[in-house]
Amino acid sequence: MERPYVMSLAGLDPSAGAGLLADIKTFEAHQTYGLGVCTALTVQTDQEFLSVNWLPAERITEQAKPLLQKFAPAWCKIGIVADVPALLEIVRSLHQLRPGIRIILDPVLKASAGFDFHNAALAHAWQEVLPYLYLLTPNYDEALVLGNGAADGQEAAAQLSRHCAVLLKGGHHPENRGWDVLYTQESEYLLPPVVRQVYAKHGSGCVLSAAITAQLALGHSLPDACINGKAYTEKFLSSHPSLLGYHNL
């Protein structure tokens, strides 16, 4: 049986714990074929983020175009990009090149190592991006920034879900840590943690959004894709006590 093609647009992390390389590992573990487009060249390890060299939107689209034309992936995951205008240009181009493509965005606003990617003052500009997305996967803090004045992360996620589905990740939740919530226009789905012993991992958010993208490409519904993607990520988190996890199903 031929594997479905899925695409990742993400930064190149030399440690391979996060970004493009982590996405491709996750796609492969899910028996999908990952296509990779580089959005940034970073200098980092699993513990330290030193610098980043952003690729402009036109170079990113240039990489994606022949892949979209030949392999026609129906699902695409996006990680870090230089700024909101670049992101908007990219998602518009993807929809022009591959009408109907469904985009999952992991809105990386700040690296776990402490490097700020975006100015929170530009949060309102994200509203233009949201209609081009199928799913947004913010953590609690990112939802607050993107929610543009919401009182808490849940309210922010509910507001954002008017435009696209939102998976509010619970890793940074001040009270219910590890409990994720999927918000759609029709329903809310609570996703409790299953694995008790997990370890902090570099790139866990990348792995989760990539796993969900792969699950969707395999034909699962959005709620099931989020449940299965969370289960895969918990297995990844429990795979090894270091900051770098192992991929397998």
C-alpha cells in the first residue's frame, strides 16, 4: 500500500530533536512519507538556542512548489517562520499551489531555550492567518498571546476556534498540566494524560503537531488524530530520560 505524502515547513535543528528533522522522523514512524521544506537555519543543541538565519517567504515557497506539484500532499504542518507577514504569504501561496490543502500550524512564539521568535504586539496580525488553517496547536501561553485580550488560555482557544480548530496543549497549563482540549466550532474534546512517567523533551510540540498531521493523512478524524497523536507524543516523552527522545510506534 502506498504511503500518503505529508509536508513539513519548519526550521532545521542540528540536534534533530525539534523542527524539520523531528517532523520527518515522526512522519516516518507513522508510515507516511514526509516531504521537508526548510524555513530557517538554526544554531542550537537540545539545551541551548544560539542563533537563527531565517529564509524569506519566497525561498520557502520556491522549495515547496515542485513538491506540491509532483506529490500533491493533502496535509501540511508548519513550524517556525520569520514573522507573521511571512507566514501569511506562505499559507496563501500553499493554498494557491495546492487548492484544498489542509494546514496544521504549531505557533512557535518562543523556543523552550529562551529565544523569542515573534513580537507579541503583532498578535492581531495572526487573525489574518487563521482562516487559512485547519488546526492550530498552541500551548497555554501561546494561546494567551494569540487570543488578543482573552482572560485565560481556555477563553483564548475558544475565540480562536471561530476561525479554525484549536488544540490547546496542557503542558504549560497552570492548573491541569498535561490535559489538552480540542476546540472546534461544534464541540470541545478533553484529552487527559495517559502515561504517568514522562520526561521533558526538546521538540515535544513539534512531535505532537507532526503526529496529528500524519494521523490526519492516514484518514483519522480530527478528534481521533489528536488522541492518537497525543498517545504517540507521550510514548516519545517516556522513551528516554534525556532531552532527546526516541521515535517508534
